[in-house]
Amino acid sequence: MSSKEKKLTVETSVKDEQLIVTRRKQIVSAAIELFRVKGFHPTTTREIAKAAGFSIGTLYEYIRSKDDVLYLVCDSIFDEVTNKIAVFQQADQTIEQLKEAIGVYYRLIDEMLDEFTIMYQETKSMPKEAMHYILNKELEMVSIFERLIANSVEGLSEGEIFAAANAIVVQGQSWAFRKWALHKHFTIDQFIEYNTNLALQGLLNLKK
């Protein structure tokens, strides 16, 4: 699945595109808090509607099922990552640009802690098609760092670039599901500095 593939379509009876975006943001925001507190399976669509300030009928104008809500939560993460890091793909890429991109990505994880945690806890609950889509979106996120690494560090093999990009992505995500332990030793700034230095040192050692 390429980065140019269209999003999965979540059906709606509403024609106003801007209203769809606005209402779905409200739905996602309400669902994240409920999923965090109660978990995905115990949460009902009626509870999501109430938390979002809608009637259950209005909710179903924007989604078909609770699975759609989880899909929208996951997809919102990848949209944010892509939007925040896109600027680094448009500039001349250097080690400093790569370092900045890692910092932006890790800070985004800190800002969207609940979303990332829910995504990794509940992706297995998604329908097969949506789960396949989300897993491939994850690979697209890795590919962003692959391109940044390839364009800023010369002399690396494709395998080395792929492994390094995955390490950067996964290490950042560890802040979401291991913050309970990591925050005892690091602030987010210290975590970024430590892991960025670790990643860059590893890349430069591979280059030798």
C-alpha cells in the first residue's frame, strides 16, 4: 500500500465536508477519553454520543460503528505525524534536519499520548481491512524517516536505513506505553536528547 493510496472511507449521510471534519473531531476527542478510562470494548456508541454532545442518531450520521471511531482515532495520529514532519521533507536534508524531525515526532507522541496508547492497545480489535490499512500507515511513517536518513547520511544500505528508521519510530512510541517508567528518569526533553544522540551515533557508526 503506497502513501498515495486513498483513505478508507467511513460512510456518512452528511454532505457538508467541513461539518464532517468538525463533528468527527468531537467524536474522536470524546472517544479517546472514554477508551482511556473504560477501554474500547466496554465503551458504547451511546456513551460516545453523549460525551460528544450528540444524540445517538446524530452520531450515526457520521460513523457506522464503534470500529469506525477507533479507525478515525488511529488515522488522526498518522495525519498529525505526516503534517508535522512534511516540512523536513521539503527542505535540504541534513543531520540537523533529521535531528529536528525526531524531536518533532517525539514531542507529538507526548502531546497525543492517549491516542498512541489506544492505537497500540486496540488495533487488534479493528476489522481486518482497517487493521491492514493502519499497519501500512505505520510503515508509511517509517518510510518518512527512511527518506530523511537516506538523504542526510551517505553510505548506508537499504537494510541499515530501514532498521534505523524503525528504531527511531519504535523508540519514540515507547514514550507512550512506557512513560510510567521513563518519566521517573527523563523529562520529555531529556528523552528526546538522549534517544536522538543514540540514533545519530548509531547511524554515523554504520557509515564508517
